[in-house]
Amino acid sequence: MPDPITHFAVPFIAMRLLKKDYKIAVLAGVVGILPDFDVLSRIHRSVTHSIVLHITIIAILACILILSKVKSNIRKWILIAVAFGLISHSVMDMFYDYTPILYPILQHDILIHVDVSIHIQEGQIPQILPKLEILLRETNFTSFINFEASLTTGQTIIISALLLFTVLTEEIYNGINNKRIKLSRKEV
Ligand SMILES: [Zn+2]
């Protein structure tokens, strides 16, 4: 974790909950995967994971949308979807591995390591052992020769599927309800 399914599912579900619009949710989900296409340039967790670059992209996109004829409400949601997709990607990665999230302002990759474990031993009070570390490593964008990474795991699939199921079930239920209301109005 986080793999492409998580990077799609988190912004997709967030947008579905914030705005009941599939296109905006799909946009956020797709944008959420984009930073990892840096592997095509043989550098993983490259500048595409920098929030500084994300803000620049969002600012340029905002200017393009303002100059276009897109309605202000749609414009706002496009920008929120793109921002959420990009930024959520880097934030999630930062809790998993070293990520150049503030590059070039900070020329160090950041890894936030959180681990809360429990220790139980006979005759002793159970102990909760929390651990929080913020680790820094000098940023180094060198090309890799070999690259191997998990595209997904059973854990990710089931978590994402359950979350998507919750969101989609509500949608299906509302759709059926609306149809029933329409039909009953016609009968009256
Ligand atoms: Zn990534």
C-alpha cells in the first residue's frame, strides 16, 4: 500500500461523497494515479510527487479554465478533483516510503512512519507502544535499472471494494427510490 487501486479509490470516494457526480469522481480517481507514471521515465517518486508542482499545475489549470467557457461551478469541482487526486497521492505515499513532497523547497524526501503496537504478557498489564518517526533522506532522482512493485494486493482490493460498494450501494438505493417516487407521481 498504497497501490494504483488505493490511489484511484480514495479520491474517487471522497469526490462521490462531496459531490454526487461520477465524472468529477472519475477525474479525481484518474488524476490520483498519474504521479506514478513517472516510472515511464525510469525514476520513481520523482518530482511528480511534489506538492509544489501540484500547486503549479492547479494554478495553470485554473487560468485555463477561467479563460474557457466552463461554468464556474463545474470549474470549481474540476479544480477540487485535480487537487485532491494529486495531493492525496503524495500524502499517502509519504506514509509508505520516502517521498519528495516538498521538492524543490525542501531537497529531502520525507517518510512518516507510524506504528502502534500492543504487547501482552502473562502477569503484566498490556502495553500500547506508539511510535511516530519523521524521517528525511536527501532527494536523489537517479534512474533505476530494474523496477519491481506490487500493482495491488488482496488487502487493497478488499478495502477498496468495500468502500466503493458502500458508496455505490447508496447511489443505487437513491436511484431506485427516485424511480419509485416518479412512478407513484405518474399514477396519481
Ligand atoms: Zn506514488
